[in-house]
Amino acid sequence: MDTIKVGIIGAGGIAQHSHIPSYKKVDGVEIVAIADINEAKARGTAEKAEIPKVFKDYRDLLDIKEIDAVSICTPNVFHKAMSIDALNAGKHVICEKPVAAKGSDASEIIDAAKKNERIFMAAQVQRFNHISQILKDFIVRGDLGEIYYVKGGYLRRRGIPGLGGWFTNKALALGGCMMDIGVHALDRMYWLIGSPQPVAVSGMVVQKFKDNAVDGGWPPLATRQGDLFTGVNDVDDMATGYVKFDNGTVLFIEASWATNCEPYNYLELMGTKAGAKSTGDNLKIFSEIGDNLVDIAPVISRKNDPSVEQMKHFIESIRTGKEPITTPDEIINVAKILEGIYKSAETGREVLISEL
Ligand SMILES: NC(=O)c1ccc[n+]([C@@H]2O[C@H](COP(=O)([O-])OP(=O)(O)OC[C@H]3O[C@@H](n4cnc5c(N)ncnc54)[C@H](O)[C@@H]3O)[C@@H](O)[C@H]2O)c1
């Protein structure tokens, strides 16, 4: 396979600001087609990015034989059907997060990837940022010892994406802040602790800013032209989850699009040899030297563009046939944990993963 030919499904914010520019920075990749139900947006994006073929119906894009791989950049509710259709059409797939809101939906996608012997990767871009990569190196080397507790979150004070568009419409988004940004923090923590088997989940899911909602500016206004606007806002703006794993590790996750707090992203890992805390772009290790407790601030010498690294990795997986960084079990378990958080919040009790 010389040049890998790619199609983009969904021409909105993430396609225009991440997938398209990132593919353009990867050698041996050509974007040959783009599809969006908003044909004018697809056409405008294609003109700017010099993409030769434009479609309104993504199935027409999937009919193009020369396309090896597709990026799925559409509202969450379409991820499952589009991924399965693309895999059945013989394409490798990278799908935006959340891949699925239910374990059974994620399993169906994974089955389609296995049946068609294609790569399926979840676009969990935060695994590629330099802090995540450094931490993963430390953890794999054993520098933190046994990690038994991890907590983290993605907290916005006021910042609801696409207020009144698909993001805030449960039928299209499948959930609110936990599905949208909570999944970033959840996936990153789950991967860092070595992806143990989840056993039980408790969750809290609320909407407290329905009448005081502020648009967060994403997707960028220039990419919203002609978008569906329903005015619906029926999803969570704050959610938390507490997950127990079969090895005894516990994970706490919190996410908000709107709440009265300091807005920040954070992650804290507690291990038997050392702990680690990351806020935004900072990283600190809590360790010991001799009888002394020490705080270590790693020098971040390898800043990268996570989105470009993500696309390089996807293309490399296609070329080598190696399993991508997001494994089938991880994709299914992240979906099950999300499902468990919402189900626990709805039922008011702890949910066993074996029930899902
Ligand atoms: N990785 C990240 O950091 C990140 C950031 C933002 C969004 N996302 C994810 O990317 C996906 C898209 O989000 P976005 O911000 O680009 O939204 P967006 O609204 O800007 O773009 C979505 C596009 O999909 C199109 N679309 C809707 N239904 C379609 C269909 N049936 N066929 C073809 N096109 C269709 C819309 O017309 C729109 O242009 C979501 O799953 C979101 O969670 C990821």
C-alpha cells in the first residue's frame, strides 16, 4: 500500500480543526473525499482543503473502492452505524469519541472490525499528549509501583458546546458532559492504570444549568453554518463516576460543562512507590529518596501535537496491521463504564458490569 487514501465523514469542527489538518501532516496520506448531510459545509471544507470528491450521503463515499480508511466525525448517535457500514465496506476506521454509549454497541463495532479484518481505532486523542506519554512510560517502567487509586476530571465552569444543537440533544449526543469530555479523562485514566477489568460503577448525573446555560464556543462558529438547531437542551451538565476494578483499583471521574468551580483538567494517580498529579500541562511526581519525601517536576522536553500523533498512529496501524493503541477490550469497557454511570444515576444504585 503506497499512499493511503482517506475519506472524512462529517465536515464540522473536529474534521476541520483536527482530522483534516492532521492527515495533511502525515506522509503518504491523501484525503480523497468528504461527506456531510450539510452539503454546503462539505463543499466549502473540500474547497479549502483541496479534497476532490464531495458527497451528501456517506454511503456514496463508502462505495469508492480506492478509499482505504475513513474518519468518522459526526454526532455521537451515528458512530455505531457509520463505523459498521464502513468496516463492512472494507475500510479501516478511526471514530471520534465517544465511540458508543453502551457496551453492546461497542461490541458490535468490534465484531464488525474482526469479521472484516480491518483496523478500528477510537479517537482518544488525549492518550497522545506528552504528559500522558511520559506518565505511561513511568507506569510501564514500574516507577509508580502498584497503582490503587486514580482520580481525574475535565471541569468547565461555563462552557456548553453547541447549545441547542446536537451536542445538547440526548437523542443525538447520547448524553452530555460525561459523554463529551468525561470520556477523555476516563479513557486516559483507564489506559494509564493498565486497563483492568471493571466490576462495578456508581454515578451521579445532573443538569443544573438548563435555565442558565452558556454556549462554550465549540464547535467554532465558522463551522456551524447551516447546522441543525433544535433548541433542545436535555443532557447532563455535571456528572461523576466511581469505578471498582477486579484488581482492587478504584477510579473516580468527574466532568462538567457548567458548574461553580475552578475550571481545569486534572489527573492524580496514587501508587505504592510514587504518586503523580497533572493539571493542564503540568506534571508532578510525589516520591521518596532515602528517608525524604520528594516532589519531582519532570522536564517536558517532547511537546507534540496530539492530533497529528493520533493520525500518524492510525496510519501506521493500517500499514503494519498492528493493533492500535485503543484495544477492543478498552473500547468496550469504556463504553460499559459510561453506560454504568448513567444507569447508576438513573436507578440510584451501584451497577455491576456483569449486568450490562
Ligand atoms: N477529540 C476531541 O477532542 C473532540 C472535540 C470535539 C468533538 N469531538 C467529537 O467529534 C464528533 C463531531 O463533533 P464536532 O464538534 O465536529 O461537531 P460538528 O457539529 O461541528 O460536526 C458534525 C458534522 O456532522 C454532520 N452530520 C450530521 N449528521 C450526519 C450524517 N448523517 N451524515 C454525514 N454528516 C452528518 C453535521 O452536518 C456536522 O457538519 C463528535 O463525536 C464529538 O464528540 C471530539
